[in-house]
Amino acid sequence: MTFVTDAQRGFLENFSALGACNPFGPEREKYERALLGAEYVPHSQESLHELLARDPYRRGTNFERISHLAEAQLEAAREHLAATRAASARELTLYQDAALLLLYRRHVDGFATLIRVVEEGGRSSVRGFYGRFRSEWAHFLEIPGIDIPARFEAPHVFACLYQIQRAYHHIFRFIIGESPVTARLRAAVWDSIFTHDLRRYATTMYGRMNDMTTLITGPSGTGKELVARAIALSSYVPFDEQRLHFAGRAGEAFHPLNLSALPSTLIESELFGHRRGAFTGAVADRRGWLEQCEAGGSVFLDEIGELDAAIQVKLLRVLETRGFRALGDTTDQLFRGRMLAATNRDLAVEVREGRFREDFYYRLCSDMIVTPSLRDQLSGSPTLLGELLRFLSRRVAGEGAEELATEVEEWIMANLGDAYPWPGNIRELEQCVRSVLIRKHYQPLAAASGNVRDEVAHEVVSGALTADELLSRYCTLMYADLGSYQEVARRLDIDRRTVKSRIDSELLARLHS
């Protein structure tokens, strides 16, 4: 016997898939269209990610309308189940998936409040909150006479829903902007937290993600550590139903270490710890980051491309066996956290040239995220520069941030133009904010313009350039002088789009100095 019509089954299938998919990816839009049909309100790629992911349950969004439909569908299905006590296993699974997504939608404000209280240093009692959640859980999923598949217990679901809301919070806290490039970065971070299949994550993988190492690559200054923080602070934290509290504080779960700032001997001690007498100056035992990192925590190794080969071997053992040994100790310990790493080097090249171990590389690269350059982000979003300047101005100046951001943006437009490539990425933009704040001026780091032109002339005379490189250099030189793609195209008698595609961003930055 069945408790759903074909139309109801289709709704539950799509609603279940909507809850399991990456909310920053294109599948979300596909399922929303299927659920709403003619009532679907289309969004641009930018507004889809901003509107639905930043505040996915506010009034007026597609999901708000879908939720109202789901409320009616779930209540009708529950009443039918309670009355007939008959349904197929597949129907019960769909019903359960839909009920879990609806529970999240109903309690999202409570989870958001809990996050805010924890970040402000307080300890919020979840007794009343969990009581309301547990009551609604029982309403939908504890129906007398119905054996709903016991894939999840209420405390575990409560912990998963809290984790989902923390992931939303941290992804938008650390990754700013609305461009398609930024949306793809958010989608990549979400997959690193939950994998591409949220159902499988909630069923089994939530307890195994510590075995997954994430390697974050990209140009210097593109926010690789911010991406690592978003992943680390969104980890799963179990909920204890008996004591009514979460078994850990996610905000304390991130342990960063910049490898390029330390000598190899100190890196080893920082990571693995040491025992008294292990080396000259070791006057007491010291717990390293691997020992201090609890289950659910993360150790972040920045600039891992700088790591000495001998330490690569030791870290390879940690990733393969989870075991490590402090300097001067004879007893193995267990690393219980997750490893995150970052580099601006091309590690594949480093492996080919013998500077990075191949076996260690393959342990690092199973999950990879590439952070886009600031130039790529700005090219896809005309409003991003202002948003970044406001964010950086708040960090630099606190009060008066809006006024400072406006001042910096006006200076940039007047002196660098919107085509300036920002070779130092976000880090350079922040220094620009600081410089304009102090001196009302910013000087990009670049070689003298005259020397750059001499270099190009020498390349031409010596025959060192290909035809494509010659066109790129010439277009860039003319654009630096004229400041207009259209004018360069007119003078060279080529298409404006060709000019724009040929601009050498590094050369242009040096010419702008």
C-alpha cells in the first residue's frame, strides 16, 4: 500500500534532494524550479547565491514558498501514516528526509542565536530550545505503529543542523562577495565540510572527516587561511542529550602554524611537542599542536611547500596512521583532529623537481580548494570592491569605516582605475586601506615604469617573444598610456575584446607604479 500519489512522491523526491545538495551549487536552483513550477522566481547567478545562501529562509524567497508547501505535504503524510500505518521503505525514507529539512527550517533562528551567544563568549542554555526541537521531532518521526528507518537519533540530528547553520555563518563570515567565482569557492568549502552528499555525511561521514586532508592553493594574499578557518570552525560537535550541552566548543578548534616563519627544528617541536631533555633548552615537557588538537579540531599548516623533507616524512606517517611521537618520547600518541594545509607553490612542479615528496603530495591532494585572485573576483562583481573595502575598513579603523571605505574607493578609482590587477590580492588591498588612512596615498610595489619599458624593448629586439606575447606586451603598453580598451582597439584595428583578453596584469601593475 502507498500513502503518496505520483505528484506527492515527486514533491518529496525533489524536497529530499534539495536538502541533500550543495546550497551554493547549480543543483539547488534545479530542485527549486521542480518544486515550484510556474511559481519559481528566477535569480541571477550572483543573487541566487547571495539571497538564498546568506539568508535562505527569509520571507519572499523561493525556499520560503517551498517550505509552506512542505508543511502541508508533511502534515498530510503524517496523518495518513498515523491512520493507515502503511508505507513502503522508500516512502518512509523520503518522508524522513523531508521532515529533517523542515525541522531545520523551523529552528534556524534558534541555531543562529546559539552561534551568536557562543561567539560573544557566553554559554547559552539549550534546554528549552532542544525541548521544542525534540517535541517536533517526536511529532513527525515517532508515529505509533510506524517503523521509520532509524538512520538518525534526535541528538545527532540536532548536532548536524547546528553544524549546517555554523557552516553558513562561517562561509559568509570569511568569504565575501557575490560573484560567480566567489560562489564557486563557497561551494568548494561546503563540500570540504560535508562532502557532496549531505545524506551520506549525516549517516556515516560526520565521524570520519578527520581522515580527510584539505590542501588549499592559490596566489599569495587570496585568503587561504580564511578558507581554512571556515572549514575548521564548521566541524561536527556532538550533542549530549542527557547533559543538554554540546561536547566541545567549535570556536576553539583551529590551530594555525605558519611553517615559513619557523626554522625546521622549531617546527618539529611546535607540531609534535617534546619531552624535557630532548634537546638543549628543553627544560620542560611541551605539548605540540597535534597533541593539543581535540577530536573535531583542525591543525592548519600554512606554506606547506616550505616544509623540510624530513618533517614531510613524519607528517606522512601522521596522515597514514594517525600516530606521532613527541621529540624525546618513546610512546606513540594519536592525532584526533583534521589536517588542513595551504601553499602558493605549484606542488606538482615541486614534486617533479624533487623538492617535495610525491607520497606526501598524494596524501594532501585528495581534497583541494583553489582560492581565486582578487582580480578574478572583481571581474565578476562590480560591487565587490566596495564591499571588501567596507569589510577591511571595519577591521582597520572600527568606527568611521563607511567614510574610510568611500575615501579609499574614490582614491583607487582616481589613481589606479578599475583595471588595476591587485597582484598582492586581498593583502595588498588591505595595505592600500591602511596607507590611504594614514597618508591619503598608496604606492604599489612595482619596478620603475621606464625600466619596464626598457625590458619590453629588449625582449622585442632580441627576438625573445612569440607573436602572442608580442601582441600582449604591446596591448598592455598602449592600455597603460591610454586607459581605454576601445581606444587601443581603434588604434590597433583589432576587436576591443581581443585587447582586453591580451592585457598582461603583472606588466600593467608594474607600468602603473
